[in-house]
Amino acid sequence: MANLLNLLSDKIRRLARREIRAQTQKTRRLTAQHRRGLAALKRQVASLGRAVAFLERQERRRVASPPAPQDTKGVRFSARSVKAQRARLGLSAKDFGRLVGVSALTVYSWESGKSRPRKKQLAGLAPVRRLGKREARKRLEMIGEK
């Protein structure tokens, strides 16, 4: 009787192991598949992160580089206009100067009428006139603190 009991328990143990193995095999396969998928997504995110970083560097260079000399024939200068533009954008003289490529003191001199911008400075001032608040803030972020 003890021999029969041992045979039955061995048989039950083997069947149980086989069933457990069959069930866990499916789970292992799915787990491996999910891990491969996650690894692929991580590679994709890293690749996209590198692309975004590259584009941000390019945009910073583009924004920070001095504007190409434009024909300043049609561009007029007015001290009140500079003051109004700066107020419209909600920028300090320092930030406005960073956008144009001059110092804050130069901006104050223009606004008070003590001086006029040179041709190169006028070429930098013209594109700032077309900026909105959001675009101006974005450009300032791209330029960064110097």
C-alpha cells in the first residue's frame, strides 16, 4: 500500500510540475517579448532625444548668430517706437538688448533719443519688430544667459 501511495504521489508531482512549467512558459515568453519591446522603445526615445538636442543646438546657433546684414534703406528708427516695442513685448532693456544684440545702456540711449542705431544695429532691430511675446521669450531662452 505504501508503494502505491508513493507511485501516486510521484505521478501527481510530475503532472503538477509539467502543468506549472507549461503555464510559466507562456508567462516567460510574454515577459521576454515585453522586455524586447521596452528595449526598442528606450532606443527610440534615446534616438529622438539626440535628435531634439541636435535641433536645439542648431536653433540656438541660428538665434544667437548676428542677423544677416539686410538692406536697411526702408527701415526707419524712432525712439518712441523702440520704447513702445519693448513695452509691447514686456521685456527689460537688458532682454530687449540681448534680442537685438546690444547692451541695455544702448537701448536706454535709443529710447531717450541720445543716440541712433548704426546700420548693423538697425538690421538687428528690424526683425525684433515682427516678434510677438511668446516668440521673443522663446528666443531669449534659446540665447540663454551670457
